[in-house]
Amino acid sequence: MQLTVLGATGPIGRQVLRQALAAGHRVTALVRDPARLPERGDARVTVVIGDAACAADVEEAARGSQALICALGPGKDYRSALATRTAGPVLEAMAAAGVTRLV
């Protein structure tokens, strides 16, 4: 399966990415900083540099995927508006890319 993972450089996203690869899936990771993604050299991982709050970036990453896994988190800023800023663009991008599964 081809998956797109948002938040792949964070603690939960890293686990999601590792488990997806271990299960034999191919993964596109949308990241702001590819240097923070240890698996960036793996042939099964495609890296798209962008921002999850930008529908165009998410759409680029989601194209060709059967599912999008959102592992975005606020980090240490528990007052973060990350979920609010990304929900609309992620849903818009998924619709444009034809992705119907969101985890």
C-alpha cells in the first residue's frame, strides 16, 4: 500500500513510519526538514518538503496514496493551534488527490 504520513519526524510519526515500512508499505512523508527523517535514504520512502497547513503541499504528498496518516502533534506547545490550522487544508488536499482514508 502507498501511504502518506504527516508528522513523520515527530515521536509518533517516526513509529508510524517504521511500522509502515516493516509491514511492507511504501510511504510518502511530508516534512518541513528532511534532515530530521532518518529513513529519507530508504528507497520505499519518498520525501516531500512542505507544510501540513498548505493544501497544495499536502495534495502533492497525498497523490497516489491509498491512505493518509496524520501524526501531527503540538510538540511541547500544548496551546498550539496546529490541529485547527491543518484540518481544513488536509481535508481539501485529500479530496483533490482522491484519497478517502484518513487515520
